[in-house]
Amino acid sequence: MTMGITFTHVAPPGSGALVKQSTNALLGVQATALAQLIGLWNDQAQTRQAH
């Protein structure tokens, strides 16, 4: 028994690349937002220690 005997194309060529780029862009935005949030937390922690 083998897999992949029948191929069904559901979109035109290049659509996979578009989805990949979109996903990578969204991941980049989320990573940037998380990095900024961590920076704010660190600044707030340092401010509390100073007082």
C-alpha cells in the first residue's frame, strides 16, 4: 500500500509560496510585539527596584 498515488491541485502554482510568506510575515509581527513587551516588563522591573 502506497500513499500519494493521486494528486489533487486545489490552487494555482505559487499559491503555497504566498501562504508561506503571509505566515512568516505574521510570525515576524508577533515576535516583534513579544520582544517589545519583554522590554517593557524589564524596564518596569528596573524602575520598581530603583524605588
